[in-house]
Amino acid sequence: MSNQLQVLLIVFIAVTAVAVLIQACVLVGMAVAMKKATARMEALAKQLETRALPMLDTAQSMLIEYRPKLDLVVANVTETSTMVKAELERMRPPLEDLAMRAHVQALRVDDVMTQVLDRISVAGDSVTQSVTRPLKQASGVIYAVATGIATLFGRGNYARAKKPSATPKDEWFI
């Protein structure tokens, strides 16, 4: 082999050795990081085991203890719901009839009240006319007598009224 090829082979082997060394360092670093992560995960798992497992055991024992009671409550609620629904279906026709009758009665009451208010209005108008007409007539008679007496004794406006002065015919037209 030539000298140049030998140098090139040595350089290639050196570069490969450096690359293998770098790769080994990376793998060692990864192994150390994995060991730390594993230690942390084990600590978390232990902590979870000490805290969560007693709660899960308690929940399971409560579920076992209260399961028959919960089943009874669910059965009672289902039965009650069925009974209430049946009663409502049984009561629907009488309630609808009652609502219809109440509506009819409300319409009747409305008609009666309208008639009563109309009659009260007519009666009020009749009373007003029967009272005010004679009062107006009496007032007119009293005013006429008062005016006649005032005129007779010269105290009325008609006795004092001046006779219209003669106005020229030119003032009649505007």
C-alpha cells in the first residue's frame, strides 16, 4: 500500500474511534438520566401507593356497604315515579274539566260585570240629567226674576245700559 493510503486509513480509524467514544459518552449520559428518572418515578409510585390506596380501599368498602341501600333507594324512586305518573294520568281529565269550567265561569263573570258597569253608567247619566235639568231650569227662573227686579228698581245692567250712540254709516263697513 501506498503511504498516502496508510495515512488516510489511520485518519479514518482515528475519526471512527472519536465517534465511538462520543457515542459511548452519550449512552452513559442517557443511562445516568434514566437511572435518575427511574428513581423519581419509584418515589412517586411509593407516595401514590401510600396515599391513594387507603382512599381506594375506603371507597370500595363504602360501596360494598352502601350498595344494598342505594339499590333500595333507586327502586323506591322508580316506584314512586311510576305511581306519581299514574296518578297524574288519572287526574288529568278532571283537572282539564275543572280548567274548562273555570274558564267558562270567568267569561260569565266578565259578561255580568260588563252589563253591571253599563247599567251603572246609564243610571248615573239618568240621575245627572234628572238632577241637573231642574236645577238649570230653577237657576234660569231665579236669574230671570232677579234681573226683572233689578230692572224694576233701576239697579240692573239693562236699566243702566246706554242707548247706542248714532254711528255714521261709514263705520259700518270695514
